[in-house]
Amino acid sequence: MAEKANTAQITFEGKTQELPILEGTIGPHVIDIAKLYGQSDVFTYDPGFTSTAACKSAITYIDGDAGILLHRGYPIEQLAMNGDFIETCYLLYYGELPNKEQRKTFETAITRHTMVHEQMARLFSGFRRDAHPMAVMVAVVGALSAFYQDSTDITDPRQREIASHRMIAKLPTIAAMAYKYHIGQPFIYPRNDLPYAANFLHMCFAVPAEKYEVNPVLARAMDRIFMLHADHEQNASTSTVRLAGSSGANPFACIAAGIACLWGPAHGGANEAALKMLEEIGTADKIPSFIEKVKDKSSNVRLMGFGHRVYKNYDPRAKIMQETAYEVFDALGVADDPLLEVAKQLEQIALSDQYFIDRKLYPNVDFYSGIILRAMGFPTHMFTVLFALARTVGWISQWKEMIEDPSQRIGRPRQLYVGPTQRDYVKAEKR
Ligand code: ACO
């Protein structure tokens, strides 16, 4: 394929076709192949979509080589250091940082939607107590469309907004209910006098028998973890939400689809794996032999929480996560926790080792998040639930952007068919 002015050309079976080149505000150029099949009898092949943009988006930008993550143009570091999750939600959803009045109105709308229909509590009792909380999340979030039918008309902008507010508001309540059900404790109702993250911690860790004060350092850490997971452009779960939404499915069903996709260990489950690895290493003196094992290709052992498909530099979220880890361990009076020590030393050793330098392997967001969540009191099977809670605003913002895009059509990937060619039916007695 050659590039000429603002078009690229593709020659197939002697016929040359001009393909427009599109330019974003930043990032690589994009060759528009939308009309390729219409004009010549050929598809493109890109399993895993590593070279294919499936949509236009103005929400999040990632430059993996430079280690940059921008939400609506703002670097994640600046948002995490100066703002909070509610502000990030507003930014992702509406496109701008809110002024004082806008923030107040938005926060009130979210706060007023934190309770779930009382009948929903009964849904939980249909599940086994030992069910994975993500299994419960997929089902209960999908069931929201059975309870909030007055916000499922996707052609009505106000209904779309109400459904979005409902999900940002209710996901913490549902996540906390999934946790409480799993451990056999009564559900704790939301408290609208508490900020978003503090309210979530309260619903998870309070019990009716005694007063529970939310530790402000932990609430701040939780809020930051939510911010760091809020959106990450067209990853697998976000693309799932968009694809589900492209058929006109209601937003609750689309987010349930996103949660199902996030559940996979290659996506949302990596922080669990990173924590497990740190626990297996156990003490700093075992690090050198572990690193040798990682470098030995025949062992199939990877340094979990290191490396990323997109980031070939420090994942900007990892640095903030590391600082958050120190704050949390300090606040809990366990700054000398052996796992934190293992993580710190492992990171130092890996960053100065030629194997990792040559392959551009740096810590990703999951390297520290698992040990923070564990220190806060969450069991490992809640980690992906927390990720889903935080990512809901990203999914819903991407869904809204898609619905409002006049060029939006149902998503329908093509295939390279490799099955049998046409053949005649063989009657059962002759097979
Ligand atoms: N430990 C050791 N070696 C690694 C690691 C790692 N974590 N990651 C990559 N490598 C090596 C590979 O063995 C390969 O080496 P080679 O060139 O000698 O064969 C080279 O680096 C390139 O690896 P790929 O697998 O091609 O890199 P890719 O971009 O496909 O993988 C991935 C990215 C899957 C994240 C990988 O780095 C990995 O498995 N990391 C550990 C799991 C993890 O932390 N996942 C969380 C990602 S963040 C998130 O999803 C929110």
C-alpha cells in the first residue's frame, strides 16, 4: 500500500483504489477502508484489531510509547493529583471539567440515585453464597433494565442521561451488595452524606451492630483507584459495550456485556494474578531466583503487573498507584508490610535488568493495585468488581458518544472463511 497526498492506494487484482487518510487531533493517521469492500471484492484481516480503528472518539487518548494517558485532553496524573472521581465522571461523560454549579448538580443527581429498587435485594437470594461476585454483577446489572424501564428508550437524550446517572450511582451499591451477600452479612444502605468512594467503603465494611468511621486516607485511595480505572479507550470491554449498543440494546444490557468481558483474566483479572505472584514470592530474598525463572523462556513464568500491549513505557497510572500504596500502608500502620517490600524491590530489580529494558517492560496499573486493595480489606475476588464499578463511567460515556454519532451503524465484523466449501447433504444412514 503506498501513500499519495492525503490518500493511500491499494492494488488488488490489477485494480488500484484510492483510500482516504483521516487525521485525528493527535496520534497516527488512519486509512479509511470503509468503502473498500463496496468498491472491490476484498476485506482486510486484523484479528485482535491491533491495526484497526473501529470508531472516532474524543474521550481518551493513549500514547503507549510515551506513557501518556489523556482524558478529554487532561493528563491522568493532573486529574488524579488535583481532582476526584466525581469530577472525572463529569469530564468523561460531558466532555469538560465542571464548574462549581455543574459539579453540585451532577453530584446531587448521582447521590439521589444511589439506592436500588428494594425488590432487587431479593434477586441476590437466588444466588449461591459462594458464587463469584462477578457472576452476580453480570446478572444484577443486566437486571437493572427490568427495574428501570423508564430509562431504556435510547432515542430519548434525557432517558439516556438518567440511565447513565443511575449506573454511575448504583454500581457501588450493587458491588457492595455482591460483597456482603458473598460474606453473609446484611446489606448496608447507601449514605448520601458521604462522598462517592467513602460511601462505597461504608457499604462494604460497615455492619449494623456498630458505628463505622471511614478512614479518609483509604477513601482518598479508593477514589484514586476509581479514577485510574475510569476509562482506557477502545479496550476489549469498552469495544464490547459499543458493539452491544450498536444494535440498539438498552444501556443496562450493554454495561452488563462489558462486565462479562472484563471478567476475563487477560483483561480485568491481572491485578489478582499480580497479588498472587507477590504472595508466592513472599520475601525479598526469593526475588533473584524468581527473576531468573521469568527470564527462562521454558518456565512460562511472567512477571505479572509488568508489560502492556499498548504501554511500552511506564504506565502513567502505575506511578500514581505506587504513591497511593505508600499512603495506604502508612495510614494502616503497616508500612513495613513484607509484600510491599517485595513489590518495591522486585520493581527496582526488574527496571535495572537488561531483559526487561530490552523488551520495554515497565510496571502497569495492576502491579500495585492488588496489594493496596488487599491492605484495605478486599478479598481478591472483589478486585475485578471494583474495576467494573470504576470503568462503568468510561463504558457509559463511550456508549453515549456512539449513540450520538450520526455515522453510527450496527457493528458487523467480517471474516476470512476457512471452512468447507459447498457440499451436498448426506442422509444419516449413509454417514
Ligand atoms: N514478564 C516477562 N516477560 C514478558 C512479560 C512479563 N510480564 N511481558 C512480556 N514479556 C516478554 C515476552 O516473553 C516477549 O519476549 P520475547 O520477545 O523474548 O519473546 C516480549 O516481552 C514481548 O511480549 P508480548 O507477549 O509479545 O507482549 P504483548 O504486548 O503481547 O503482551 C501483556 C502484553 C499480555 C500485558 C504482557 O506484557 C503480560 O503478559 N504481562 C503480564 C500480565 C499483566 O500484567 N497484565 C496486565 C496488563 S494491564 C491491564 O490489562 C489493565
